[in-house]
Amino acid sequence: MDTVSNKAKRPRKTTRPHIPGPARERGELHALVTAAADAFTATAKGAPLLEHVTPEAFPFAVAVALEMLWRKFPGRRVWVFCTNARTQDAIHAGLTIWQTPALYYPRLGQSVADALPDPDLVAERVAVLSRWHEQAEDTPRALVLCADSLDEEAPDARVLASERRPLEVGATLDMEHFLTDLDKAGYERVPVVTERGQFSRRGGIVDFFSWQAEEPLRVEWFEDQIESIRAFDLHNQASIRRLERASVVLQLDDEAATGKVRDYLGKDDIILAVECVLDMPHHARVASHPETVDAPEDFSTAIHENPLGVFDASDFVLHEARRKQLALQVREWQGLGWHVVIVFHNDAERERYAELVGRTGISPVSGETGILPASEKTGQNARSTRDGLEAHPTLLLGLLYRGFTVPGAKLAVLSGAEIFGRHQQVRRVRGSKLDDPELLRKARDIMRELRAGDI
């Protein structure tokens, strides 16, 4: 009798949604890109043409198109042309979510007559072109830029290559000769480097800030060998990260800016147009509408917006009807053999979601994970339906603001920002790479000023 009583009081075993470890999350996000590329490649008749793509999913679509292009043209460089700066910012920021690295070439923009351009902007443009032209092993194979940037002025490619100075840890370089080159290039010798065009020496360490660099560098020598290269913060002079190699342009004369950005186009480069019309042939296209109106529309590569829309703030927390709406939609997708993923901004959001759906009693309870072939997923969903159970969506971390669905790949990606009613927009923070260290420095200063009882 006691045994039966104990069994009756035993709490029912419940399961939680699948939450992969941090090391796997980045891989699983890129696996979504790979899965979509597999599905689109199977139906593609030629070049990747992703049409009927909602603008919120442009970054994902570009990542898929890049994956398809690199499969067809391994190792080739891809120019990603955008219709405007806003689209460019969103795509570049979104590509980092999908683990697809790319360079960002800032738009020059309109300038007042006789006005000097922003030195940080000019330096970033030169640094990006220098890396793109050099194509080192660690340089991304994609460049995101505006279509009208093609005809903007840029340093002549041959002059830029001749003025570039490579620095690498372990390489032999005479420090006195390097200091002489800095002096001849017009750099000012100062006790502490605080702005562009300055350099300083402390024993075997040389700090310098190139006119055409995004950040100052600190190079340390041991005799005639470079022992370390570090980027440092101008404000507190602290090193912020180590580099194995760097490529700097010590000086560019005004006469060097006689070329155009299009001069850097190579004969083997690939062109990807995003919602824009170019004056040159393109190899791939991502757009919200078909390229020609006369041809029959093809929805095989369509990517639609999230059918659930954006919940208002606190709706998902306070209203059970909203949670039921989400659960029913997820069950419908899973019944069709779809893979459902929800991307949250942080662990707290993810844990809150797991708590809410587990408390309602309407959430799925089995823990299927991973991206499986459609046949396997269909079989699993059939078994779970017979048992009266459904598979949980996979919960991942990433700064995704808008969800979407990919019918051709049987994939639904939802965003925690939409579920919890946070209406942010993806933006790229422009400016020097020193912005992040500066923000951290200000945050530390604020924390130091806090006293007990302030919060």
C-alpha cells in the first residue's frame, strides 16, 4: 500500500525545450543557412535567384546565396551590392548572426563643397579596400557595399598596393628603419599617441596611428624581430587585442585618390545584387519581387515574414490566448515536417519562454533537436502525433529581430524580440573600432562612481 501511495505522489516528469550549449549554437545557426542552401540548390535551374524575399529576411537570404555561390565558385570573392545604406547596414549586421563574415565598405555620402571628409570614414574606406585587394587568408570573401559606391573616388589600386606595409609577428624588420619611414611619411613623434599621424617609442615598443588605419597599433620588437602586434585604446592607452599580422598604409598623397571603387573589381569576382539594378551582369540576385514581369513567378526560393506578426509588449506573458496561438502555429508547422527555431537575445529571455510555455500545459513536451532530413522529421512528427505529443522548437541565442519562414526548406525561424514585443531595428554602429572600447571605458567609469544605496 505504501508503494502505491508513493507512486501516486511522485511528480510527473516533464521535459524542457532543447537548449544547446554555447559552443553548438553558432554552428546550429549556420546550419540553418546550409539547410536552406541545400533545398534551394536542389530546385535551382541556374544562378541563385532568391525572389519573393521579405526585406526582414534579406540577411538570411544573402547568407544562403553566398553559400550557394561558394559551392559553385569555391574561393571566389563576392561583391554584395545593396540599394541603399539602410539595407547595407541591416545585411552586414545580419550576416554576423548567420556566421557569414563579410567586409563592410562605408558609403561616402554627400558632402558640402570644400568640406573635408570625416577622417574616420576615409580611414575605414582605405583600410577595407586594402584588405580586400590584399586578400589575406583571414580576410572575408564577401564585401557589402551600396550600388552607387562603385563610382565613388578611391585610391588607385596600384598605388595602394605599393604603399602597403605588411607587419607580421615573427618577421624580421629593422626598427630604426621603420621609424625613419614614419618620419619621412610626415608622422609626428610625440611622447603619447593621441591622434592620427603620430608615433612614439618606448624602448623596443613603437606606437603609431596611420592616417589610413581604423585603429592605432602597438608593435613590440625583440632585437630585429617583431615579437607582438596589438591594437590599443587611445583614451587609456591599454591594449585591446593581439594580432598575428597587420597591413598598414603609411601615407597616401592626394594624387593617389584618382581611381574608382569599380577599379578593384577582378575578372573572377562574383556579383550579388540585393534589391538593386546594376550596370553590369550579376551572378545572383536577392529581391522582394521577380526580375521580369512577363515570366511566370517562381516561389520555390520565397522567404516570407513571420505569420504570427509582432506581439505587443507583455502579451505573451499575460495572455494565454497568445501562447495558444503560438503553440498551434508551431504544431501546424511540425505536423508538416518543418523545423522550427526560436532565436532569443539572451539566456534570460530563453529561460522565461521555457518557463511560460511549460506552465501553460499546452507546450510540446518531447525534445527533438537538430536539423534532420525532411523524411526523418516527418516520421518523427508522425510518431509524436500518434502519442499526442509534439516536438519542441529549438531555442538558440542570437541578435535576430524579425522572424521568417522558408517553405522551400520547411524552415520557420521566430524571434524572441517579436514574441516578447521588443520592437528594435538592426543597425550597424558606424565609426572606428575604438567605439566599443570607449563605451566599455565609460561604463567602467559609471560603475566606479556608484555608492552603496544608489540602486
